[in-house]
Amino acid sequence: MKQYIQLTNEEIKRSFKLYVIVVLVMAAIELVSVVAQVMLHEQNIKNFMENNRATLSEALQQIGKLDYADTTSFFVFMTLIGIVFVVIYAFQIWYRDWLGETKYIYRLLMLPGRRYSIFFSKLTAVFLVMISFIGLQWCFLKAGSYLFDWSIQAEYQKSSNTNIFSSSLEEFYTTNLTNMIFIILISTMIVCLIFLLVLLERSHRKVKGLIRVAIETTIFVSYAFVCIYFLDQTHLLLSSEKDALFIGFVFVYMIYACWRSLRLLKWKISV
Amino acid sequence: MQFDQRSPVYLQVVRWFKQRIATEELQSGQEIPSRREIAAQLGINPNTAQKAYKEMEEQQLITTERNVPSKITRDPQVVQKVRAEMLEEAVSEFINAVKAIQIPLDEVVSKVETVYQETERRKVDA
Amino acid sequence: MLEVHGLQKKYGKKPVLQGVSFSVPMDQLTCLIGLNGEGKSTILKAIAGLVPVNAGTVLVDGEINRNKIAFVPDIQTMPGYMTVGDALTYMADYYSDWNQETANELMRIFQLLSTDKITDLSKGNQAKVSLILGFALDRPYLLLDEPFAGIDLFTKEQIAGLFSSHFMEGRGILMTTHEIQEIEHLIDRVVFLQDGRIIDEHETEEMRELYGKSVQDRMREVYQR
């Protein structure tokens, strides 16, 4: 347990600088884009008025007013980038210990504690980064809406709408707790899958490793399809029961992936 | 110290001590370094030092008591024996060398005298 | 006594270790000898638990206990951003059998600074850091993989000095090296590896006393067909 905490601490410290940079850059891009889009809209209105000798209300009629949701397209983009970063981190958190000038994996595997502490410390680190990205993105969206209100002129703004999200964002940044939990669970499951694939590749030589990875990915995809198809097709269950079953399916896979990963780490992993 | 890798290192260490006993660089009753110290000094494995000291004890070259540094023997007979041994060894080696080039004994003896005296003179001059 | 019994390892169909058995006695420096690529490094890693084997066991004083073995590999294992001081702190944090006094003493002997970044050090100094990480663990058995590889003469002498010091006491050391000629006189036992098996084991002083052979002589006999 102690070693788990020490290792988690270390993983976080190792990636902290890069994490902060990524977060700041994403925030900057998103917030600047909000203001930029407001100004662009203003410019469009002005141009229309000049070119067509129209009044403000005519221009607004033609081009349309702006609401916050219209300016959040960059946020969607950044959310995807965030997902990509987490995926990359999930791979990099392992591979950096094998590749490079120093082979830290030797040190990790020689530590006196149990090997599962290595696995769970890395899982925790990725999980924390993922959760914090989601949380921070919420904050940025909120901050963006204040920026929007501050920078736009009243006439240009669409009548206030409590929904600050564009439809695509809404899927992800739902205020529905169940959906949020689903998203986090599924993401964690994907991370477990990534960890399993990495450990498989590292436990077998060259081509054999890649073959195992391909097999395992196929297993996952098949499992996912079967579960989804089943949930889709069955008419016997209530919606809430379906949700529970879905969570169950996700947990089953995570336990499988973790169990296999731990076994690989204990018996088959090689420097 | 350089070691011949084809003969036991511990015996080479014993020999090192014997040479110094013969020349009285190490005097009767003088304390010698501990096994640890001699190992570091000569650059040998502490086990080798251990073996060497044991051998020297068996040959009665040193005396060891518990918790006290080992000492060179006070027995004058042992010191004499060592000198004789060293001399015998040097002479045997020398004789083998000159026999190999087939020099008669009287020439060898007179040559030995001359060279010996020369080296003594050079020592005084220096 | 560290005992290795019947280690077997295959890479795919190719057998690398075919039943390697030998012992590493306490208070002695044992050298594992073999040609390049014969699996010496693999044996050490297998003993340390870094490489899985198809068969075989490693016993320390009769039981399976990896925590009585310390391994010094031939590559750097601490993350690149760490200083020497960081590495020592790391070991102190994770290991209950870390001996800070031994580490400090070795730092003095090797003349290393805690503030130096490990990856900025010369190869010789990096090797010294790795040695400290192994020697400062109070464990009875120590494995050294090519401690003299690619380092300058002066550093070699410093490291060889360890084998003449009190750091040898209470330890059984297993070492692999190609630089046999300079340190032959320090080795207590040699174990010869060939074709994945141990074909010969000797106490070096016995070899010298009984046969008048040096380790290198025996190596020529064994490896030159």
C-alpha cells in the first residue's frame, strides 16, 4: 500500500509540468476563441451593414444573433484533443520506462513491494489526469460564458438561453450524473485495455507481441459488440436495469483486463 | 602490487612478507596491518588476506592473539629460516639461469663477487 | 549460499539456457564467465527476477527470497531527471534495508556529488552511482553485470578497490565481466558457461596451486575449440 502511494506520487510529479502546460494551452485556445468569435460576428454584422446599406436590425435579421453555444466549437475540438492526450499518456506512462537513456522499468520491477502497486499507480495517474481534464473543461466552459457575456454587445446576443452547450458538446458535458459516470467508466475501461495491450506487447518478443495485441483487441471489440447488441435488442428489461447491466459489463471487462495485466506483470514481463 | 596470475595469490602475499622479514624491514615482534588493511593496501580480496595470514601462522611467521593486531614472530630461528629460504630460492633461480648458458662454477663465483661489490660501492656513492 | 538450479530459457524455439546450475557462496567473489551473447546477462537478470524463465529455481540459503539479492545492471535505471542525491533518497524511501551510512561512505570514496544530474555524468561515474545503489543495500547477495564495461582505467581501479575492502564482508558477489585480466587476482571462484550450460567451476587459488593455470589459461582451454 505504501509503495502504491509512493509510486502514484512519483508518476504525478513526473508528468506534472507537461500537464500544466497542456492545460494552460488548451484554456488559452478555448477562451481566446470565444472572444475571437464574438468579434468576428460583430465584424460580419458591420460588413453586412456597409455593403448592403442595411440597418443593424436588418443585419441581425439576416445573419442572426449569437449565443454562447455558437462560440463553443473550439471546445469540442479541444475535448477531442484532450482525449487524444489521455490515450497517449496511457501508452507513454509505460513505454517511457522501457525506452530512452535510462531503463526505469528495471528499478520498478526490482522494488521490494508487490508488483500490482506499479500497475495501480500508473492507472491512478492516468485516471486522475482524465478526471481533471473533464473537471477543468467544465470550468473553462463556464469561464467562457462569462467572457462571452462580457465581450458581446447586448443587441448582438440571442435571448438568454440556459443551455450553454452546443448539441455536440451536450452529449459529453451532460449535467446528468448517470451519463457522467458512464463516460468516466467507459474511459477507465479503455485505459485498462490500453494497459493490457502494452503489457502484452512487452511480455512477448517482437511479432508475437503484436499478434497478442491484435487478438486481445479483437476480443474486446467482439465483447463490446455483443454487449451493446444484447442491450439494444432485449425487450425484457427496464431502462434502469439496462443501465445497471451496462455498468456491470464494463466492470467485468475492467476486472478481466486488470487481472490479466497483473498476471503478466508478475510472471511474464521481461526487461 | 602486481600478481602472477598462474600461482596462488595468497602464497605471493606470504612471500611478500617473507622478503620483508628477511631484510628486517619487518622486525621481530613488529605489528603488521590487519587483514582488512593489508587487503586494501595490496589490492587483494580480503579472503586472500585471510588465507595468507593463516598460512603465515602455520609457518610460524606471525603470531595472532584475539583482539590484538598480528605480530611478526620474535623467534630468531624463524627469521633465520626465512633468510635461508629466500637465499636458497634466489640461488636456485640464479644457478638455473647460469646453468642454462653453461658457465663453469669458478667463473660464476668470481662474477658474483665482482658484481656484488660493485653494487655495494654504487650504493655508498649514491 | 545462493543456489541456482536448472535455469532454462528459450527465445521462441531457440534455447539460450539449458539447465544452468551453480552456487554463489557467501563471503566470496564468484565470476561467471562466458563468451558474448551466451546468456550471462540473462542469467543475472533471471536471478534478479527481471526476466522470466521456462524452468529452474533460485534459492537463497534454502528459500526463495528475492529480497536478499541486490542487482546492479549494466545500464542506468534511475529516471533521467534525477540527481545522484535524488537517487539515494529514492532508495531510502522505498527500501527498508537501505544503509545511508554505507552510501555516504561510498559517495566519499568515489568522490561524487549529490547535486550532479545522473545523465550528465561520465560513463564511469554513472557506473559508480549504480554500484552504490547495489552495495548500500544491506543484502547478503549482490549481482554485478559487467561493472567494468566501457570505463576508464582510473575508475576501474576505484571500483576494483571495492573488492579489496570491507564492503566485501558479509556478502556473496556474483559478477560477469570481460575485463578479466586486470582483476583475476581478486576472484575467488569462476564458473564457466558454454552452450547454455555450466561446464566447469573452480576455486581460482586451487586452479593456480594444483594446475599452475590462470583463469585466462583455463578460458583459452574451454572456449577455443
